[in-house]
Amino acid sequence: MAQARIMVIDDEKIVGDMAKMSLQQEGYAVETFLSAEPALKRLEEERFGVVVTDYKMKGIDGMEVLRTVKKQYPGTKVIMITAFANLDAAIEALRGDVHDFFPKPVKIKELKASIKRALEK
Amino acid sequence: MKIEKKLILSNIINGAFIILIGFFAFQNLNLVLTKLRFVEIADDLNASFLEMRLAEKNYFLYRDGQALVDIREKISAAERTLQEEKDNIVPAIGEADLQRLESLLRIYATTVAAVQRKGPPQLDQEERIRGAGRKLKEYADSITRLERKRVNEIIQNAKRILILSFWAILASALLIGHFISQKIVRSLRVIETMTRSISEGNFAQVANVRPRDELGTVIDAVNHMSEELAHREEQIIQSKKLASLGILTAGVAHEITNPLNNISMIAQTYDELYVNLGEQERIGLMRKVDAETERIRKIVMNLLDFSKPKDANPTEADINTVIQKTLTLVQNMIDVQNIGTVVRLEEGLSRLFIDEHQVQQVLVNLITNAVQAMSAGGRLFIASRPGKGGNSVEITVKDTGKGIQPEFLPHIFDPFFSTKGEGGTGLGLSVSYGIIKNHRGDIRVESKPGVGTTFTVELPIANGH
């Protein structure tokens, strides 16, 4: 199986760094971004299996990323993580066909399992 | 002494003075009356004496025996008058003059009686009679003249004293009136100043002015009220702070969740990849954990600091630092609402003499209001710059929100006035106003519906204090 590409967008640098360390261990190619704009640009060049994005970000936020990805790259799964454990946000994300939704603090094992499931589909 | 007592005392003194004057005038009138009665009697006596002398002259001219009888009759009449009117005469001229008059009359009577007895007089007898008669008449005349003069003097004197008293009483009444009204006006002025300063939110005591009269009592009452108000204001400030805290907590919780998540993810990665990590990597990760903990500590400290009730404690402070600290508390609340923030803090501003926490509370109130006015997103401008007069610093909090209706603008600093419906207590701006006024500063608002609102806070610089 070809190496799956995972993208992580979060304005907290440590989130990207830790996710990258863990996910690389699983054999994924991981790219991290601190904001949505360069991330969406990168998506135009490369196909990613999963995009993990923060919900609340300055500029383009997580919902916008979800909508853009679902519209332009329907094959790519989106996993959302958020510091707002907010039901409204979760419902909104589900309606936007989010693959999974994690409140912070994120359990890396669960995230990995979710990514694995996403790629299997 | 109390104003009331002073009034009563001065009235008593004035009244006593008037009674004294009246008594004096009454005495004078009595004296004048006595003297006048005497003058009347003296006129009668004088007339009798004149007739005696006429009869005497007739006797010496015509040797008429009847004339002597006439003289003796007149003498008896005069003696009777002196006896009968003794009570009226003595008070007027005194006992000595009366006795002298009587003795002169007696000498005259004896002389006339001797002539009558011994027949036609010798030349020396004639001389004696004439002499006694003349002396009697002259003496009576002189007494009468003197008494008339005295009556005149008494009346003149009384007139002078009455006029003087009139001026004295008038002056004293004017002085007392002036003094009392000055005192009352001064009292009212002190109270006016006190209440005005209280209504501006300045609850300082007026301890150095404490007269022991009604003014003192009123000042005590106002001071007491002021103390109570200060106490209430503290409570309102604290309750308002707790209300702001509710709003802040949601944002702060989110802000804590991020470093918490970072720590959690580092721990999980550390655990999972332990064997693969080099020593330097492990140390690097632990340092990150430490840094993230510090992040949380700062947020929590800020929040605790803000929530603690504090007495006003002005210190020298840099306003830009205060603004920055406040922003760490409100940043998340701003971000959540999709609001862009533009912060322009001018460098090198003069230091202020302020209570940092109270000013921070004002800023939180203003920023919270701005954010709530931009529910559909917008931009928040926060700026600091030197004030126009050169002895103050100006802070502006500007939003691009829905603005305030012009008819509400005059009321927005009133307590319990709110345009937020259920969401607002109507205390935020009134408390902010009180805090800024306590700092001898100023807070102003400009707003256009649909365009936005700008709050300007002006605080005096430290050496201006």
C-alpha cells in the first residue's frame, strides 16, 4: 500500500509536531500547517488521504476547510479537533460530512484509529 | 456653639438692650413730667411772689395797711402751696433748695409781720423787707430757670440716646443677620460641594471641616452617607467584576484547553515513542511541557487577580502593560466572535498613577461591550496615545458594531441602564464611569448606529497628581 498522506492544520505548533511524530511512526507521510490558507494551497498540488484540522483558527477556520475539501476533494476525509467542546459545533461539522470530531485534549490513539478507519473506507 | 443657640442668645441680648433703652426712656419721661409739674408750681409761686412784691411796693408808696394784709395772705398761700406740693417739689429740686426757699419765705413773713406789729417801718426795716422780697423772688426765678434748662437737657439727652440706640440695634441686627446667614450659606455651600463630589463618585470624607453646630451634624450625616455609598460602590464593582468574570471564564477555559491539550499530546507521544527518542529530544519535550504549564499558570493568575476583591490601590503604572494584560484575558472572547483586533499602543507614554485592577476592569467592560456589539463580526481597535492637554493619556476602544441610538447616549453611564435586554445588568458602564472619575479622569462616548462606537478614556499622568 502506498504511503498515505496526512495533513494537520492547527495554530498550536505542538499539536502538529506531536501528531507528526506519532503518525510518522505509523508510516504516514505527515505535513503540518499553522493556518488554513497555505494548507489549502498545498491541497491543490497534492492529494491527501486525511486532513486533521482545528475548528477555531484565525482567518479561514475549520468549517471552511471542511467545506472546501468536501467540495473539491470528495475523497479526502476531514477530522476536526477543537478546544470548544461545543455541541453546536459538532452538529455543524457532522452536517458538513466530517469523518470524526475530537474535543481537546486529543487522545492520540483514538486519533490514529480514526485515521486508520478513514483510510480503509 | 449651635446656630440655633447663637440665634437665641443674640436675640436675647438685642431684646434686653431694647428693654433697657425703653426703661431709660420711661425714666426720663417720668423725670421730665416731675420737673414740668414743678415748673408749673414754680410759675404759680412766682406769680404769688410777684404779687407780694407789688403789694410791698404799694405799701411803701401809700403806707396802705391793707397791702400788708395782702402780702401776708399771699405768703400763707405760698407756704401752703410749698407744703401741699412738697411731694412734687422735692423730687424736682431736692430737699435743700425747698428748705432754703421756705426759710427765705419765713424771713420775709417775719419781717412783714414785724412791720405790721410796730406800725410804719423805719428806713432800715423797709430795706430789710425789700431785700428779703428780692432774694425770695430771685431765688425762685433762678430755680425755675435752672429746672427749665434741665428739662431741656434731659429731653435732648434722651433724644440723642434714642437715636444712638436705634443705630446700635440696627447695626447689631444687621451684623447678627449677616453672621448667621454667612454661616448658613457656608454650611449649604460645604454640603453642596460634598454632595456634588459624591455624585461624581468621589467618596472622600470632609474630615478637616467639622464645626460644632448644625452644619457639623449635617456634615456627619453626609459623611456617613458617603461612607455607605463607597461601601455599596465597592460591592457593585465587585459584583460587576464577577459578572464580567462569567463572560471571561468561557474564553479563558478555551485558552487553557489549548496548552492542556499540548501537554497531553506531548505526554502521550513521549510515552509511545520513548524508546525511539534521543535524550535531547526527551529534554526538549519536557521543556515544552514546562513552557505550556507556564502558559496555563499565567492565564489562571490573571483571572484570579482580576476576580479578587481589592481596595483601590493606586500605583505608578504603564498603561500599555495594563492593556496588554487585559488583552490576554479577553483575546479568546474576541477570537470566538470572528473579530479582528487592531492594537496601536504608542511607545513612551507618561506613567499613570492608577489602580491597575480597576482600570483593567474598565477595559474589560469596554471590550466586552464592543465584542457584544459586533455579534456579526467586525474589527476592534484599541489604542493609546498622549492626551490633548499634555497632562493625560488617552485610551480608545473602538468597534465597528451596531452602534448606540442617539437617544440612549446621554443615559449609557446611568446605573441599571442597558440596551442589551436580558443580557445586561446596566452596571458595567456606570461602574466604569465611577472608577474613571475616582481617578480624576474622564470617559466619553461617540457612536453612530450601524457604524460603530468609540469609547475614550482619559487618565491624568502620574506627576499631575
